Amino acid sequence: MSSIHENVKRQAEHPALKHFRKDSPGTPHLWCPGCGIGQVWHYTTKAIEELSLDEDKVLWVGGSGCTGRMCTYWHKDFFHTLHGRALSFATGVKLARPELSVLVHSGDGECVAIGGNHLIHAARRNVDITLIAINNFNYGMTGGQFSPTTPTNVLTATTPYKNKEAPFNLSNLMREAGATYIARWTTFQARQVINAIKKGIQNKGFSFVEILSQCPTQYGRRNKLGSATEMMEWLKDNSVTKEKAAKMSPQELEGKFLLGELHSETRPEFCEYMRGVTEEASRDRA
């Protein structure tokens, strides 16, 4: 009994809980034991703390799914929107309230499947938004169906004979679409994820932070990847930083996830451009 009390006490003292909305539906939360989304929730709040941001000027936006619901637990302002449409709502917010730091959390299925069109155009326009994309290779909340990032030849609820489609490389897609800051890490690399989110927030333009995450209840169970801890080890063992990758052969890199800060550039930001257009139109009318 004393160990149970100690566990409860440690949970109550977790530093992320001071940011956690206590009156959200589904309290304490909807995530399965061992899910990496709770880690990313904590990493996001750590980034906000370390940047000393005014929390009243930080808006979390989300849609549907395990990741899309993250915003509903943020204790300040959030915008819980339609499935796949979080980036379009976030763009409208940033145009109307440019002083806000706008963060979008989206799962791999939501942001690149139903929300794929919004994703590529937000990146193309270079809207000053930070998208934190949690990639767990399946639709976790609705039963473990395959998603656009599901690797070839793995099992999901809707690919019982193994997935035969090639997966999207989200970070490569974002570079081609025009994102000005791109990073990819796993839930295992806590400090690197926090730093990437910080740099994404500081970047004046569209930032894409992809986090490979464990889903032991759905993806992990079907593919016999073990517990949450074992899945995190699996992610670590099957990843390689871009610096190490530069010294490896294509054969050595086969099946590996490339990690690191993958791209950074500076180009005009969409909302500033649109405000300039508005000012020019106002002068013309005068």
C-alpha cells in the first residue's frame, strides 16, 4: 500500500501537471499507458518554460485523434478544431493575432492524410506556426489502422497481410513544400526534442518538428515490439543522426530513421506579407 501512495505522490509532483487543465473532458487524459504523446506534452511545456514565454500569449491548436486532443489539456487558451483542419484554423489565428505563439499538435494520420492539403500549403506559404507532428505509424485512437507513414510490410488493424504501400517521409515532404525549419527526433531524445520545439517557436516561419513515438497498445502489440520502454529502445536502435548517416553506406542506412535538425532557411513570412498587402490596399483607397 505504501508503494501505491508513493506512486500517487510522485505523479502529483510531476512538473508538467502545473500546466495541465483539470476540468478537461476525459480527465485525467485519454492516452494509453506507455503512449509517447504524454512525453511530447511535457516536452512542449518545457520548451515554453525555457523560452520564458507569456503563457497567455501561447495558443495550442489541435484537431482529432490521440494527438489532436493534446490542446484540450493545456491550461491556457486552446483551439480544438475539426479533424485535419487545425493548420487552417491556426493560420487564421496567426493572421488576426500575430503576437501569439501558435503551436499545432497533429498525428501522422491527421496532418498528412485528411489534413495533407492544409499541411503542404501552410508550409508553402511559410506561415509563422510551429507544427509538432507525432508520428506513431498508425491511427492509434480509432483502432490501429494503417496511416500514410506506416512502414511497408508491417501489421496494422487494416493490413492483416502486412502493409504493401510505401510510407511518406514527412520531413522530406515538408522540405519540398517549403517549411523553413525541420527537425526529426524520437521520444527517447528528450533534450533534443525540447530544443527543436524551442527553435521552431523562435523561427519566423513554418516550423515542422516530427517526433517518432511509441504506440504500444496498437502498433507495438501487433508487431511484437514489446512494452513502451522496449519500443523506445527500438526507435533509438533504428535511428541514426544525419551526421553519422553522412558516413554510412546506403546499405547501412536501409530501414533507419534519419534524425536531427534536417533543414533551416530564411524567407519571407506569410502573415507579414499579407499585412503589407492590407496596408497597401488601405493607402490606395485613401
